Amino acid sequence: MKRAGTGSTLFDFCDLACEYAEIPKETGIDGSGSCRTFIALYCNRKKMLVHKNHPCSKKLPRKKH
């Protein structure tokens, strides 16, 4: 399914390309202990940890600087 007028899919997936996403500030909070294997991201929109790569209809692409 496509979003009207955007050319993108209805659901994007949670990742660090989203303006709202960031690596959790507490090291290993998701049990990984390494940024190479982390499975959780902190969502500034939801104000909570979320699963990386889960569908998200609110994803906002990060602005290029």
C-alpha cells in the first residue's frame, strides 16, 4: 500500500534514519552491550524504547545537514 502522493510505503521501519530515533543513552539497556547488535531505539516521539526495524507509520526521515 502506498501513501498518497509520497511514493513511499504505508509503513516505514524504525531505524536511525528517522528524525525521532536515537541510540538509547544507557549502555546495553536492550541487553546488547554493543551498538553493533542493538535491538532497541529510543523514540523521541513516543518517549520510550521501541524495537528497531518494526513497522512505523510515523517515521520522519532525518534531515541532511
